[in-house]
Amino acid sequence: MRITKRILLLFIFKSIAFLFAILLFSQHMVIALETMGADEITPGMKGYGRTVFSGNQIETFDVEILGVLKNWEARNDMILVKMTGGPLEKTGIIAGMSGSPVYVDNKLIGAVSHGWSFAKDAIAGVTPIRAMLNVLKIDSKVRENNYAGNNSTWSTSLSTQDSAVVSRLKSHGLIHESLLSKDINSQVPFTLNLVPIQTPLIVSGFDYRSLNRVSPLFSKLGRFSFQSNRGSSSLSADLNDFQPGSSVAVEIIRGDLSASAIGTVTYREGNNVLAFGHPIIQIGNTDLPMATAQVHTILASQSGSVKMASPGEIIGRVTQDRRSAIAGRIGEFTQMISCQTEIRGSLNTKYNFEIVHDKTLTPILLQMAVESALLATEKTIGEKSVNLKLDIGISGRKESIKIENGYFDSGPSWFPIYNVIQPITTLLNNEFQMTEIESIKLVADISETNNIASIEHIRVGKRWVSPGEEVHLSIRLRPNAQDYVSIPVKIKIPDDVVRGSSVRVTVCDAVSSRMMEMASAPGRFSPSSLEQLIKNLESTGSNNNIIVKVRLNKKGLTYMGEDFPSLPNSFLSIMSMSNQSGATPLQSETVKRVPTEWLINGKKTIDLFVDIKS
């Protein structure tokens, strides 16, 4: 009986001791529901942070408060911490840690978000949680009345900071004596070299040369480190495990080509999520897919360690990209643009992918995708002729926008891609109405030839003509590395041409024709509606055409984007004196387009004279 009681007491004692040990050693596993403001934080406080160093397992690291930079940004402070534990002694701050929540006394104080390059220790800036929570407030107001917050920032003066904080920064080699103001009363602004932690942009399917070319563009938008990864995480998402400290991916392109920005979840309340602690690009209101992420390993580097990760299952969308954080909501999903790129050349390949619908990101991502597809299949240096067919589907419009043209490229730039990007950029940024692009289809036919033919001269049967007469032209072309070719063209002299006047005939390529139109009919290039804008995009002259222009001694006008080529002089006088804007001059002309098998280059002009006698 006594033995039984002893065994029972021993079991109870061990159970209590075990529970006490769990409470003592796993206090970092508690997810704080309370928050602590920056004004409550003092140097020397100890705490912990949460992040993923490998796989999907959230781990903890130790944190010591170094101080608080006051008014580091407009109405915002920056908490300075030293991080230890896990791989941090070896790696320093790790790109992908942005958003890792930091706790003091089991209260959430903010997210790891900023750092110093080449720092010996893992010294980080922590964005205060209350500044991040303001992003959720903005998102709530946007859902109600499309409210947008103020994103302006200020610099900070070291002379206004706590001297103890400045001393700690100096001791870690993060500022130097020469940078400090000699005059203690000086209020000269000083911006610390404390910058947002780089955001890993995990890409797959892209040619490295296209990444090198767009990297400067992304550098202007934010702080990114490109990382190649073949594939994505196959693990299904358990939303119960998607908690502060979990890795999160913001997908901007997916499919045969993919790219995702990787960070860490800071805060979750129901389905509302805060992450990163700094912006991705600081777009403001946005609509980007939010997914889980899996960390494969950490690449340690003196120039900047980084998490090697893969995006997982899409679980929601990001709706705010603000100065202090990104905010999103689980269970809501965004509509992306369906894209298809088909390359017909030395190899026939087809790429299917989706990209986000955004004025800033969509053109850049499309450029990345198209250029990468071309570089992966075609040569980069040397002569090549390219025919591009672009089909753009617009929400609410029955007919898609169709643009087709041919180009020649002799260098490694693949400049014809601009002619794909420019219409997309124009539509997304048009001033007339919000335009939602549903689909983009591109077919590129490529031949490794120089398909240019230059216009050498024009020959006419006679220079003196009569009203209504048909005139025969012979246009001499010189195709590259071929014999001269003569193209016969008939033009008609207008019936109402004034006797004794002259008629100027211009034979040119499509680019020269468009430049002449911009001079003679400038109002034509100032559309007053979305449909007129689309008409301008679709009516760009084909580079395979010979353009024959017969300029007449008549004047008209363009009003609100529409041409009125032949108007009475009395009406023109009235319009020129009108108090209303919108009318611009128009030089009347007839235009004939002659299709050829070449890309036409050049411009020639000849004057014909109208007989005085009938």
C-alpha cells in the first residue's frame, strides 16, 4: 500500500515538474495577443522573435532591446534590437525575415524589418506594431469608402536621439564619428544607413539574361534579391498553422513562369493578416495573391544572407502595400491576367502563365516573360526579323484589341518587345476609364534574316497632270543583299484639285508616315475616349507597307479626336475664332497602303503640277 502511494506521489511530482519545465522553457511558444508601444520600451529589455529557418516549422530567436529611434519616420519610431540564436550568429540578418514578430513580456512590439548591410552582428530595426495596425485600419476604411493614407516620410537627426542609443550604434560599428554633428544644437537631418531588409524574389522559368535586364527596374521599385528556384512547395496549406512567424509568399506571376516575394507573417486576427513590416513596393491599395511558403535552406553570405524558399498554396490576397506593412485577408482571392506567349522560330514553344493586374507591375512582368521566352529559344546577337501579333482581351468589350506588325532587330536588345509593352501600359494608365485586362496573347514569328527593303527613288510617267487623272508611279526598292525591285502603283489626282496648283506625293515607311501625321493632324493623337485610344493602337501602320501620300491644298480640322478633312473656308474661320478648345488643324491628304514582303525603310517625295488648261 505504501509502495503504491509512493509510486503515485512520484508520478504526480514528475508530472508537475514536467509541466513546470514546459512553462519555463517553452514560454517563447506563447503567441501574444497583447501589444506594447514603443514608448513603453527601454534599452536592456529581453524578448524573443519567431520565424521559419527551415521547412514550415516556426522557431524562436532571442532579442535584446538596444533602444528606440524617435520620429524615425513621420509620426513613427524605429525599435533597435540585437538578435541571437538559431543560425543568426553565422548569417546575420536574413532576407525573408521581414515581418518576423518580436515579443517582450509576451507582448507583440512589432516586426523585424530593417537592417545594415555588412554588419557584424544581427542588429535590426523593428517596425512598431501599432504603426502596422494602422495599415489594417486603412484597409478597413478603403473597403468602406476607398480611403488612402499618407505615405510621406521624414529623415531623423542624431542630435535629437538618446545619447545612449547613439553610443550603442557606434559600438556596433553602425555609425561613425565623422557622421555625427559636432554642434549638439544642430538640427540638420541625418538619415541612418538603416534600410528595409531585402525581399527575396523567388523566380523560376526565367532566362538569367532577362532577370539581369529587369533587375535595375525592380531596384528602383524596392529592395529585392533575385533567387532562382525550380518548382513550388507541394505541401497543402493548414490555415491553423499559418500564424505569426510563418513564411508567406506574395505571388506576382505564376505558371510556366513564376515569381514570388517572400516574407514573414507578423500578426493575424481572424482572417486579417499583417506581414513584412515594410512595403514590397509601396503601391498603396493593391490586389496581389497571398500564399504560404516553405523554406528549403538559408544561404549565408557576408553581403546578405537569404532564405531559399518556394511558394505554396494560395490562401488569400494582399490588399495593402504600405510604408509600415503589407495587409491581406485569408479566404479572398484575386483575378489575375491570363497570358499566353507563343514563339515560332528555330524552336516552337508556348508559355502559359498568369500575372497580376497592376499599373506598375504588369508591364514589367510581361516584359520579363516575353523577353525570357525569346532568349530561351532564339539567338540574341545578329540579324533577325520579328512579326508580332498581340491580342488583348478587355473586360466588358466584346471584341479583343488586335495589334500586328513586323520589326527588324540587329542587336541583343530585343527592342520589338517595347511594342508589346507599350499598348499594355497605355491601356492600364488611360485617363478615360478603369480598364481591366482579362487576357493577353502574343504570337512571335521569327526568322534569322535581314528583311529590310529601302526606298531608292520614285519615277512617274509625267509631271504635269489633270484633275481626276490616274497617274502611274514606279517605286524602286533595294532589298538587303538582293537586286532592285520596282513596285508599280496607281494614284488618282482628286477631281476638285485647283488648276495651276501642285500636288505633293510622298512615298515612305510607316514610321515616317506616322511622324508626318503627327505634324499635319496633331489632334488625331489626342483621343477623347477609350475607343478612340484603342483605334489609335490598332491603326498603327504596318512596317511591311509602302505608304503613298498625296497631299492636297485643302485644310480641315480634327475635333475631339475625329477628323473632318474637307470643310468650307467659312466654317474653318468660325472654328478658328471659337471660344471652345478641342479643334486642331488638319492637312488634307489621300493615303494608299501597298503591302510587301519586306520591312520598308526610307522616304522619297516628288511634286506633280496641275495643268492650267482643261
